[in-house]
Amino acid sequence: MYARLRHGDFWGWQVRAVAADGSERSVDLRNAPAAYHGVTHFLSEFERLSAVDRQEACMALAEFARARHPDVAGLAIDHVLGRIPTEADSPPGPSSERIRVHRC
């Protein structure tokens, strides 16, 4: 009843921690505290938020990222085209297309 057909590729969201030198790494939200559950659904409406709300959301995600990676200087939110994982606990495959939506 709730299933939908999925193909090998999908559009999704990725949160990236940005270091002071500009290097980036993915922020894994799968094991985030309960307050962050549903972030990927929230991000589907991200571009429709006001500039103030987008910045506040980005800063909250940056706080979570800094708890895992103290060298985080900023955060980026990207809309990405990726591969559906083949294993239940595996992350999605590398993205083949990336659109930067916001940075804080």
C-alpha cells in the first residue's frame, strides 16, 4: 500500500561538512538523535523556506556536524542524483549530479 516503484537512480539530499580549507565530507544523519529524524523529508521543502528559516535549519545541521567533526567551518546542503543502495545498511552510491542549494 505504501510502496512505490524505485529505479536505480534517485534524487535525494546530502548534507556536507565543509572544513576551513574548503574540503568537504558527507554528514551521516542515519544515526542522528531523534530531533534530526526526518531531515531528508524536511529538506524536500527546503528551497521553499524563507531565507531566515533556511539559515536557521542549516545552522542546526552544522551544530550536529560539529559534534562529530570539530574542524567543521561550515555546512552545505546539496540536491544529489545517486544510486539506490543494494544493501540495507549501506549508504547510497556516489552522486552523479550535485546541485548546491545552500551553504552556511
